[in-house]
Amino acid sequence: MTPTDLASRFFIAVAVILVFCRLIAWLLGKVGQPPVVSEMLAGVLLGPSLLGLLFPTVQDALFPAPLLPVLYVVGQVGLVLFMFQAGYAFAGHRTTRLAGTAGAVSLAGVTVPLVLGVLVVLVTAGRVPIQKEGVPIGVSAAFVGVALAITAFPMLARIITERGHAGTRHGSLALASGAIDDMVAWIMLAVVLAFASGEAAPIVVTGGGAVLFGLVLWYGGRRVAGALMHTERLSGQARLLGTVVLLFLVAWYTDEIGLYAVFGAFAVGVVMPHTARTDTVVDTLTPVAATVFLPLFFTFSGLRTEFGLLGNPAVLLFAVGCVTLAILGKFGACWAAARLRGEPNGVALRVGALMNARGLMQLIALNVGLEAGIVGPALFTVLVLVALVTTLMTTPALSWIERRDARARPVTTEPVLVGAEGSQ
């Protein structure tokens, strides 16, 4: 297929993806699901799990094999821009007053699902065909544990804002806990990927490169970002261009050392100064990423998700177990930690429901693992199912908690005043 043919296929594929994602978002929006959930589901439906199953020739025509690398690259642009915004949002949430409780909730929300994920892989080793050939069982177990430990911080923040929970006790606590949770989970994922190579050289390159990156970011990153935003010599367009160039350079570096572009993009967002000018840059880049580029990433992920693999009873049982352990490990552990810290039950339940969503962040981690060669199709499909179920249940769970609290409130009745006629 020539570049001219690819360009033609790319344009029609993007048009179909964007319209279909918008249609699913409109339908699910009627039941209160946020757009990101709809785009996740739309991506899977356009893949072999539905479109490829019902109309394989249509899927082949829309998404031929040579087009997939193009979708991947363009989707990576969307991910870099999205993770930049996520890092900026992360740095904007102060956790000082909630540090103790947020730390406890985050610790529980990372540790418990991590341990459960590792155990379920070790216990089922050799019984379920989910381990990729040549990958040590310890690496597979660690990756599943990290995948279950991830929280979808950007989606969590969006749900809190859309439902009007910003500034509430549970909203602030969930934001603080989710931010800490994701930072720890991404670091653990980087460690797993470094050890997955099985050779000393890549580990040294990743470890040494990460240390160098951290030092440069700590001592020079804020200065560069601050100069970019504070200088009066740059126009708004030049400032936007400078931000994108900085973002792509850092993404390239972290990709080269094995940390992957999403880590670099997130880090750049963290060090950006919170000013009106930065807000303008972020507000300019984010709509493009969310509206055009991210749906391409969801579709690329969906094209590699084959729910037909769940037809194997052992794989299906493993998937059900992973979903159950993911919910118990995240929802249950975060709820318990919040209660132990003295939070009311209603607050603890809401925090658990919000922290339980994996969303886009888990899909990013899964694609990173797939590209690194440590995740096979069956395990990829199982963990996509975990991401979908835990994300889809977030809004209904919050609505149920709100109805539950409303029923639990004591009903007060106004005293009946007896008028002159009634006293006669």
C-alpha cells in the first residue's frame, strides 16, 4: 500500500472513528457516563470483538494492517498531549491538609490490588494460557499487579467536576489520593519494564537515564518552563510552539531510555508553572487531544482487543477473577483505609468508587506492556475488560451511594399549627 493510499484510508478511518465515538458518547451520556467511557467502549466495538466479528471485510477495509502503525503514531501524539494536561492537573491539586488520609488511602489502593494481582497470576500459572512465551512469570505477575493498582486520575478529576463534587471532602480526598496513586503506579510500571528486559544494559540505561532525567527536571525543568511562560518576548503562538517542542523533546528522551513518552509528558505537565498563560496553552492543546487524537488511541487499543479469546473457559474464569479482585482490592481497600482514618461511611464509599476506576490510564499501561513484549493478546483482553468494567461502574456506584445517603437521612416533619377554627 503506497503512502497515497494510506493517506486516503487514514482520512476515512478517522472520520468513522470520530463519528462513531460521538454517537456512543451521546447514547451513554443519557445514562450519565462520561465521554471517556464512551470512547473506550467505542474503540473496542470497532475492533475484532464486534465489527470484525460481524463484518470482517468492512473492518479490513476501514483498518487495513498497514494503517495500524499510522493510527498508533497519531494516537501517541494525543496521549502525549493528554498526559501533559494530566501532569498539570496533578500539580494543581494541593494535598497538604489531606496528606495523612490521602497517603493512607493511596497506600491501601496501591498495595492491596498489587498483591492480589501478583497472587492471582502466580496461583493460576500453568493453568490459564495468559502468560506470553519467553516472559518470566514474575514479570507477568508484577505487570498484572501494577495494572490493577492504577487509578484513572484524569477521569476521576473530570467526574468530580462534572458532578459538582469539587471542593467536597470526598472530592478533595479522592483527587489527592488518586494523584499519589498514579504517580506511584507509573514509577512501579517503569521498574517492571526495566526488569522485563532480563539484561543488565537496558536496566542501567533506564535507571541511569531516569536519574539524569529527574535531576535535570528538578533543577532545570522548572526554570525552562518558567522562562517559557513568563518571558514577555514571546507571543502566545510562540509560547504554544515552544511548549509543544519541549514536550516532544522530553517525550522522545523518555521513550529512548525505556520510560516511554507518557512519563516524560506527565513530568513536563508537573513542572509547568500555574499561571494564566499556562492555562491558555493547556486549554488550547487539550481540546485537540481529547476530541481528535485520543479516540484514535482508543480505536488502536480496541483493534488489539479480542473478546473472542474469553471463549476459553479458563481465560474467562481468570478474567472474572481479575475483575473481582480489582474491585475488592481498590474499592474495598480505599474504603477501609478512609474509614480507619475516621472518615464518615458516605465519604469513604465515594472515595472507593472514584479510586476504583482504571479508565484510560490502564489502557495506556496495557499498550506500553504490549509494545514492550511482556503482554500477550489474552492477557491484554482480560485487562481491557477490567478497565471497562471498573470504569463503567463508577457513575452508577456514585448514584447509588447518593440515593442510599438520601434514604438514610432522617425525615423531619413540620409541626402542625392548629388554627382558631381547629381549636373550637
